[in-house]
Amino acid sequence: MNLLGIETSCDETAAAVVEDGRTVLSSVVSSQVDLHARYGGVVPEIAGRAHIEALLPVVDEALAEAGCAAAAAADAGLPAPRALGAVAATVGPGLVGSLLVGISAAKSLALAWDVPFVGVNHLEGHLYAALLEDADLPLPAVVLLVSGGHTLLVEMTAPGSYRLLGRTADDAAGEAFDKVARFLGLGYPGGPAVERSARDGDPAAIAFPRPMRDEGLAFSFSGLKTAVVHYVRDHPDVPTPDVAASFQQAVVDVLVHKALGAARRSGARSLCLAGGVAANGPLRAATLAACDAAGLRAFLPSRSMCTDNAAMIAAAGYYRLASDGPTPLDAGAVPGLAFPVTA
Ligand code: KG4
Ligand code: ZN
């Protein structure tokens, strides 16, 4: 079955068609990053308006690329093109004004085409990056989901079956990158800016703390961010690349140490990265090296699959539809939706 997925939870407007939850037929992403850059972060009102402008062209492009002439059919009031079996959209977590744009569009298309609507948890969506790109991924897998809003360690035993192993007590890893980049004047989005600056720095120059490194599977990044601020205030002449590289090294150390510990403890066969921070080069290299040493299969998603996209939403929607059936059309956006623990 071909499923149209729609993602508008934050600052990417995305649509994709995925076959049987596994094969990506099209995946179109329109990023708003330039619109928000001058404010140093996502402005919710601007994001919502930009989704409204971008969504239908993005959906049209995704359908055309996948060979589904749905847009023309809808315009002409014709029944659903046979090619599409359901429409999924992210229902949370995210910005309410942004979520509502994708949800309303998905419900309208589902109604017009007379196919089921499926509401998808954005965090669950991120887990499917691995299965979309590596169909033979050995399960159970431990997934380190590191994005701008979330830092989670999840054990995935099968599609739809998850155990939450750890999460951040305060800032998400990506949020720490964004805040440190802003403080250092490196620009927005912060993660890539810190990574770029760090290339010219020494990761061992400053011994920043490794928060909660050896204390279970919970994370904490706000103290590290504060440590960076204090260090720079006390050492105004320190080269910025050294601060960026040392901060990045501290985050990577903690993430990889905990993810490996989680994989070992739970007996996982593979360790996957997911979410925007999974695009970070040093994190990818350290994960690969640690998995090699531990005899674990590492899965590193492609850059386009790390950041927000609708293919992952369509894949998660396929499995949700199979297990839970359609989502009622009166279901709304859930900005604070928690990760769906099932095991
Ligand atoms: O998953 P995502 O696209 O959106 C959310 O759902 O949050 O993740 C965005 C986050 C931002 O905090 C961004 O700074 C971070 O991912 N990020 C990175 C890198 N690329 C994006 N962090 C570190 N290194 C990168 N190369
Ligand atoms: Zn995300």
C-alpha cells in the first residue's frame, strides 16, 4: 500500500509517498531555515504561515514524483487515485500552529480520497529512518534519538514495539548545540555551525564536564551549556574553535558512552542514530568506532533522513494503521505528545 505522509511539526514542510512502510517513492522537504535564521531560532507564527504557503506545492511534488496523479484528481473532484491507501500526518510533538496545517491538509485529502487518516507521533517517526534505509537492520535495536527538542534512548524490538531506556532531564542535545552556537555568535542553526567551527579547534583544549556520563541512561545538557558560558566569560581570549570543539567532544562522549551502555545492557544487535544531531560528523565517527569495538552493527542515517522529513512519518503511519487502525477525524494536534512506550 502506498501512503502519503505529511510533516509540519516545526520548520520543515515535507511530504512523501512510501510503499508498504519500507520503500520511499518520493520525499520532498522545503526548509524554512532561511526565514528563521535572522531571529536565531524558529518563530512559531512565521513557521505556521510558511507551512500554509509551502504545503500544497510540496504535496503536489511528492505525488508527482511518486507517480500518483492525485493533485489533478483532487482538483477535478475525482475519486482517490488507486495508488494511495492512506494519508498520515504528524500530530505531535511540535508547534501547534504548524502541526495544525499538516493535520488539516491530511484529513482533507483523506476525506476527499476516501482513504484512512493516520496521526503519527513525530518521535516515533524518527525511529523509522533506520528501517527505511536499511531493510535488513538486525532487531532489537537501540536508537539514540537526538534532535533539537528531544534526546531519547529507545529499544525497538519490532516496528511499533518500543521501550524507553533514557531521556534528557533538561535540554536536548540539539538545543545545547543551538544555545552554545548562539552564545558563541556562530549563527543558526547551531549544530552545523558548531561542527564547522570545531574543525579548526582542539577537542582536548578545554576539559568541559561530561554531565551524568556514568549515572544510568538519563542525560543532562543544561549544566554543560552553562559551563561553556562561564568558561568563555572567565577566558575572553580563548579561541572560539577550541570552545566549539571541546563542547562538541563533551556532548559526543556522553551520547556515545550512554548509547553503547544501553545497547550492551539490553542485548541489542544494532545501534542506530536518529534526529538532526545524528548529522554530526564526530558523533557519527565515534558511534561507528565504538560499535566496531563492541561487535555491534551501527546504523548511521543519511543526512536527509536525520533531519525532519515525511518519509519517516509515512513509514511510521503505515505500521500504526496496521496495528491501531485509522485515527478518528476529530483527533487534534498534541503539541506535548510524549514518546509512545509500548513494551
Ligand atoms: O530532528 P531535527 O531536524 O528537528 C527536530 O525535530 O528538532 O533536529 C534539529 C536539531 C537542531 O538542534 C540542530 O542544531 C541539530 O539538530 N543539528 C546538528 C547538526 N545538524 C543539525 N547538531 C550537531 N551537529 C550537526 N551537524
Ligand atoms: Zn525531528
